Amino acid sequence: MVEAIRTGSYPPGSTLPTEPLLAAELGVSRPALREALILLQEDGVITVRRGVGRTVNHHLPPRGFECLKSLEALLGQGGPVVVRALARGYEEPTDFSTQHLLLPGSGRVRFWESLLEVGGVHGCLTQEWAAPDDVLGRVLPQAAEAFDGPGARTASLLGLLLDAGRHLPLTGSSSITATTLGRQRGAQLGRPGDTPALLVTQVVRLDRTPLLAAKHMLPPGVPALQVWHAR
């Protein structure tokens, strides 16, 4: 239904068909449809008015986690953010980077690991992989130059990528998982390994070309993130 709204089948401001008609169009039962409509209302996609029905909102929630803002920008709402470089270099593709960046099985890709401190507190451990340099050189050479520039020690890959591609229609998709830090990440964040945390995995693309894949580990106590995660 969200895709149908975004593509104009149900344009902004229009009234959705009645439940029987909509259920028939979608090929679902009316109870299942009602559950979906409740979720769409919670997500800010539609509004329900007595005597009017369900109308499509004019301003839809943005797609995906964080509307493509860097973690340092998002966490900066809770105080000054310092990006501390733990690793800056190249590594062989991992299962994660190969899957999300569509990499060949051999070669090396740019890998950064950073610790983000918010108001002097360890707030996020982030691991980022960039598309191969030849892809970046063809699609977004400004990003490749920024990754090798003076800002590399004080910014994330995502922050530099968004700055370099601010004139391009970059899109992102993410997933959020509840987990625990584990021994190694716990040590890096100064927390016990069994500390609960949120793991955000993220992929940034230009059209169909993936440019960046990342994992962000957020322990308890970090500033609240304003998140729209459109269904």
C-alpha cells in the first residue's frame, strides 16, 4: 500500500476506497486489512476522519532509518560528538560487506571503525565498508577524495559520503536488531559484554549501486534518536 501511495495509485490527499473494495483490490481479508490500516495510521501515512474516511497524508514519512543523516549529526542532539578513529584502512571482504556491496570474492575494500563519544561518553561503535575505489571513482569521485583527505580522522565514512553526494539522490535502507555488545565490542565501549544494545545495519545507494554498508552498535544511555522507519 505504501508503494502504491508513493507511485500515485492513491495520491496524497485522496480518500482510500472502502474496506470491502480495498480488501478486494489487495486480495486480503478485511481483518488483515484493518491491522495494516492501523499501522499506516501510526506511521503517519494516512489519517482517519469520522464522516470522511481514510485519506492519504500530503507529506509522507521519509523512507528508512534516519533520513540519511550521519550518526554524528543525529547523536549531536545530545551534546558535542567526537569521532575517534579506531581503524582506517583496507581489508578483505567479509560476508557482510560482500553481501551488501555486491563485492567479488577477492580484493580489498576500504574499512573504517570509529568510536563516537557524546558529551565525553562512549555512545556508538560504528564499522563501515565503502564500495571499491573504482566504483567510487566512477560514480562519486568526490567521496573517494574525501576519504583520503584530512577529514578522515574526525568524521565517519557516512558523514563524508553524504557531504560529497549532497547534490545526488542518495537513498538508504536499514534494519534494527536488539542484541548484546559481546566481549570485544563491550571492551571498546567500556561496558560488560552482556550489556544490551541496538545494532543498526545500513546500506546507502545511488540508484542501484551500493556505496556504503555499515554496522552501528548503540548501547544504553545514548541520546534518543528520532527515527521514521516507513513500512
